[in-house]
Amino acid sequence: MLAVRKVRRKLRMGTICSPNPSGTKTSSEVCNADWMASLPPHLHNVPLSNLAIPGSHDSFSYWVDEKSPVGPDQTAAIKRLARISLVKKLMKKWSVTQNLTFREQLEAGIRYFDLRVSSKPGDADQEIYFIHGLFGIKVWDGLMEIDSFLTQHPQEIVFLDFNHFYAMDEAHHKRLVLRIQEAFGNKLCSACSVESMTLRALWEKKCQVLIFYHCPFYKQYPFLWPGKKIPAPWANTTSVRKLILFLETTLSERAPRGSFHVSQAILTPRVKTIARGLVGGLKNTLVHRNLPAILDWVKTQKPGATGVNIITSDFVDLVDFATTVIELNDLLQEDRALAKC
């Protein structure tokens, strides 16, 4: 029976988002646009903190502007070096961690977004931009892209995790929060008990967006969740073995209640890693050859109160990452079937 349900769900979810002339499906073309809506009814009452949810690391970095100033997240030495045009071209190779736009990530099934933001020197409009070494698109443009998708897919829920802020004073924070309100309006979910956040509860309220704000400013707005409600331990290693050990350890230490949990299944380059693969960039030097092994670890996991919850990756389209994470929820169906025996 479980196998039948799994096939039916794949038929609903596994459509092609955009045509491929070859007639085959690549990982970036498999469409999981409505995977939450397609979950079986008994999972509609399970807290989102107990489901397996795919996310992306530095979600906005599919495009960075090598013609813009170097971001305030970089050291003074890097800023001096970046006066040489070639340096910015090389920085771009290491700043980009995704290939897919927000819309494409959402269609692929990504529901958690790792967001880092900054004001831009000399910007008269005081706009806020995404940042990862170099400036990305305006936050407003990204929010509108996400909102457009959510309007078309009213049963899908997203986590927007604003976890790094650079060169931002109180006026910048107020502008950013106003932008969030303007973009999502009644789709915003007020901060409350993590355990009360189920698909059914959110659908009934017509809420689709959980905003996490890693700054004391969150206290001024009921729809901003504190960053402590979504811990995301960081392994900071180039070793797959050390990464997996870290992920296992932090999962074993996960609080069973009161917060979501992000497993950052990512490798982080050292200075010597960048020096050795300077021209190749992050994708070719570190991610491409190691992502299959990381995905093998993901396949062995199980969601639940003490299991995996949100799992993030770089370049989510290089392997069948989102679908692999989503299908972990089938294990919760197995538990239910066994309980009835």
C-alpha cells in the first residue's frame, strides 16, 4: 500500500516544470511545486518541525554583481584586492552557491531559504540587497518572486531565514520589515508555538510564510520569529567525513520540542581550498565531486522530533536533492502503517 501511495504522489509531484527538448527529466526540471499539498492527510497534522523539508544555502546567490562594490561582509584586504577587475571575476566563482532562481528553487521543492542582506554604499534609495561577498539582487525583487509563486500555490509553506545583516541601522531594518509586510501581507504567520505549526493549521489561517529574524529587532513585530527558534549548526569543514560526523552529532543533541532544526549539509572552503581551485570556483572544486556522498547520507535519515527537519545544500539542482529530502516523509507513513498492525 505504501508503494502505491508513493507512486501516486510521484505522479502528482513529478511533473516537468519547463519542457526539455530531449524528453528526459533533469533534477532541475522535476517539478515539486505542490509537494506539501500532495502529502497524505495524516501528515497534515504533523508539526512542520517533524517533517523533512529541503532548503538551499545562500539561496539568493544564483546571481551576484561583479560590477558592484565588494560587500561589507568581506575583509579590508579583500576590498583592496578587489580593485583589480580580475579579482571580482574570481570572487564571483566562489560567491555563487546556487544555479536556480527563487522561482526555480520553489518549483523544484525548496521551502527553506537562507538569506543574508545588506545596504549598499552610495545607494540613495536605501534599498536592501542580498549579499555573499558581492551584492545580489534587491531583496524586494526576491520577495515578490516568492510571493508570486505562493499566490499560485496556496498550500505551500516557506521558511525565510534572515540570519546575517551587514551595514544596517534601525532605519534599514524598518525598511526591510516594511518590504516584507508589503510583499506577503496576510500570508505572514505570527510567531507562536512551534508544535502548533502544522500544514492544516496554516492552511486554515491562509498563512504561508514564516520569517526568522536573527536580530533583536524581531521583538517589535509579531510576525518575526526569533532566530533561536531555527538553529542551524555549521560544520565549517571541507571534509565529507567530518561534515557527516558533525551532522549526526548535532542531530543527536537536537531539542525534541520548541524549535525547528536546520542540518547544513554543506562544505565550506578554506583559504588554501580557494587558492588551489581559484579558477574552478566552489562548484567545480568542492561541491560537484562531494555532493553525491552527502546525498547518500541524506538518504539514510529519518524525519521526526529527534530526526532531520530542514536540510540545506549548495547547488540543489546538481543532484536530485529536493526530491530525496521530500521522500523521507514516506518513512512517517511507514511508522503509521506499522502502528496499525
